[in-house]
Amino acid sequence: MEQRDLIIIQKIVKYCERISSYMSDNGYDYNLFRENLMFQDACCMCVVQIGELAGILSDEVKSYYKSIPWRVINVNSANKLH
């Protein structure tokens, strides 16, 4: 695995941790999520970033971690943005 891929994966993990923290800070309350646009924006922006990063991972990483739906992650994040 190239250094570039390691950096990308670290960034993906960072965004996942941010989402987890936002959810934890708000008691994993779906109704609060639905009502709070800032909460939604924070989580959705992380999802978009994860998708963008997944899209630039090397084919080597994507083929090694075949159980992760990389294409779905990338496509879904693009759909959320537009």
C-alpha cells in the first residue's frame, strides 16, 4: 500500500470519528438530527468527504478490501452533494 493511500484512509477514519462524535454528543437522537440543520450539515459534509476520498484510493486498496462497497460510498456521497 502506498503512503498516499494510508493518508487517505487516515482521513476517512477521521471523518468517521467526527460523525460518531456528533452522534454521541447529541445522544444518537434521530429526531434531533432531523430537526437540527447544523447537525445534518456537519454529518453530511463528512459523508461527502468520505465519498470523495474513497474515489481517489488506488485500485490496489479497493481490490484488497473487496468487502467495502467503495463505488457505492463514492456514488452516494456525490448524490448527497447534488
